[in-house]
Amino acid sequence: MAPSAARRLLAELNNLVGKRIEVVLVDGRKYSGTLLGFDHPEMNIVLGNVEIGEERIPRIFIMGRVIAEIRAYETTLFDPREFANYVAKKLGLRPDAIKVFQDAGVVVIYNSIRVTANGVEGAGPLVAKVSYVLKEYLEAKRRGEQPH
């Protein structure tokens, strides 16, 4: 696999962490649960709150070599480039203060605040403002609106 294709694959998998997926094994068995993590390049995965028919399992580890398919039923609302433009406009930030790592699904503000679909990390008074703007952005996306 070409390096750029591998990065895109990893970015897509990173976007699925915390979301409900279905894993189909090479023998046809299916597991539905929340993707908690994966490793690369083996593609071993960890699912939480797994449903197998009527059975519920808190955690299951699946070896990458037995995975035939991973089905995602939820899409991510967070688009790093779109959010970077939105937060810059909302908070009046300079464009050079914001770095976008599209493949990783990350926006970094002033090299100290990290924003992903899962939230905001960092310290300082700007963190609360960025958190509010992220919440506003995601709510608009959930309503099917184009954030402005």
C-alpha cells in the first residue's frame, strides 16, 4: 500500500474510534460494538460493549488476520479543515495560529490546544472558548447545517 493510502486508511480508522462498528470475520461471524482502539500494521482491534446475538461482552480483542470487513454505521461530523476555518472566524484567530492535520483528524491552535472529534485538550483561557465553539460546530453539523 502506498504511504499516502496507508495514512488515509489510518485516518479513517482513527475517525471511527469511539463509534459503533460491525466487524465481520473471515469465517462469517459478526461482532457489533464500539471501536476502542486498533494497532498498525497488524490491524488488531479492541471493541467495547460488544453484541453477539443476545450476548453482551464488555471487551473483545480481535486479531487483524481474521478480519474480513469493518462496517461503519456512523460517520464523523468533525472535518478538521472546516473546523479550523470556523474557529478562526468565530474567535478572530490569525490563520498562522492554526495547524490542520487532516489525515490525523486534528486541529492545533497556538501549538498548545489540540482539537479532535472527541474534544479539546490543552490549558489556558482559550480552551473554554474553543470547547464552546466545537460544541456549537458539532451541533450545527448534527442538524445538517453548514457551519458559518
